[in-house]
Amino acid sequence: MSAQTSKKRREFIQQMTGLGVLGLAAAGGIFGAPYLKAEGARLRPPGAVPEEEFLGLCIKCGQCLQVCPYDSIKLEDVDGRASVGMAYIEPRERGCYLCEAFPCILACPSGALDHEHDSIEFVHMGIAVVHDPQGCLAKIGKPVPDGAIDRIYDHTKVLSPEEHRNHKAVIRADDPEKTVLQKKLLQKLEKHRGEQSCTICADMCPYPDPSKAIGMVDAKGGGLLPEIREACNGCGACVELCPADVIKVIPRKSYADLYGKG
């Protein structure tokens, strides 16, 4: 993709976001009708209604994106899998961190994110799977490389140039809540830099009781592996943070669907 094309796409999405609810609903009639079903399922924000309903209800207003404290939510691009402007999460680029009160759900004006499902027990975005266990650092006994930690700094929009350059997030007294949350995430992640036995996925899981969603267990042949557990709701935080990219999320699936239990 050329720089000029990339710039045009960014400007288009920014323009769409700035149109407001009514303008975007009208724009959807031009660019997104009839609604297109995703070629491969997208990971939707917390509270998303079933996919067919979501595609019909999402008015592409960008309100969920604007209130997300972690900048986790994106809007479908012109080359996306569904109609332009649909809200989704790309977990390798930024997972969902299950923030308190789910402002994305509360901000949704159309019902695409169900206001009756704005608490953790109702949030089921998908389910995580360890798709490459032999590549897991905890399994093969390799330390967490600096580059794996540094990569996450590129996912935040709240750092000063100096903080980004030095890979150090400093919380200041006048930082807004969004900035504080993202910096706290980086500070917690920093504790794993150089870790000899990686446990990032289990330690950084944002579920209220992480051990119910994921944990490290002894692997056959030695080492450790992450074990996905019943409470996993597919938020994708572990996908973003995994240094070896061995975890993925299957959207719209449950623990029972993949693991035959529950």
C-alpha cells in the first residue's frame, strides 16, 4: 500500500468518525448497503449482539472507539471484511482490557452493544486458543526478549516522545485516567522484561480472577504452557501481549465450543 493510499484511508475514517450518528447512518446507506457478512469473523467489542444483528444495528458512529480507555476498538477500513465503519478489535494490535463499567457498551446508541450486557458475567467475545504450543517461550525455556516488550509501546497513543523513545511510562499527577490506565499496563508488563520463564499471558490477563480464565501448567516433555480455562471470554489481551505470538482468539465461540466442556 502506498503512503498516499494509506493517508487517504486514514482521512476517510477520520471523516466518517466526525460525521456523527445521523451522518454515519446515512453514509452507511451508501457504502455498506446491503450489509456484508465478514469473510472471517471479526472480534467485536464487549456486549456485541450476535453477528447478523450486529451488522444490522451498528451505525458506524465511532462512539465506542472514542470512549475506549485503551484505544482497543477500530473501525472497519475500506478494505475490511464487512461494511466500512463497523467496530471491531484486532487483538494482536490491541486487545480489550475489560475496563470497569464498559464505557464502550454504555456509549453505543444503537443497541449493537447491548446495554443489558454491561457487566463481566455477560461479556463473551470469543475464546482463546494456544495455536502453536511448541513456540511458547515458557515451553522452550527462552527468556522474554526486549523487543517483545518494546513492541507494546507502539500500541499506545498516550506516551510522550521521550517516554516512547526510552520505553519508560511515567505516571504524572496531571495525567488523565486514560493515560494512567495505559501507563499502568506498560509498567506491569515491564516487570516481565527478560523473564526466564514467560508467564505474561497468565499474569496480565484482565479477567477479575485471572486464574479462572488462564493459567500456566506443566507441559509434556518439560517447561510450561498456558491453559485456557472456562472463564476466558476472548478479550484478546493475551494475544496482544504474548511475546511469541502463539495465542489467538476465535471470535463468537465459547469454551464449550472449542474444548467440549462447560
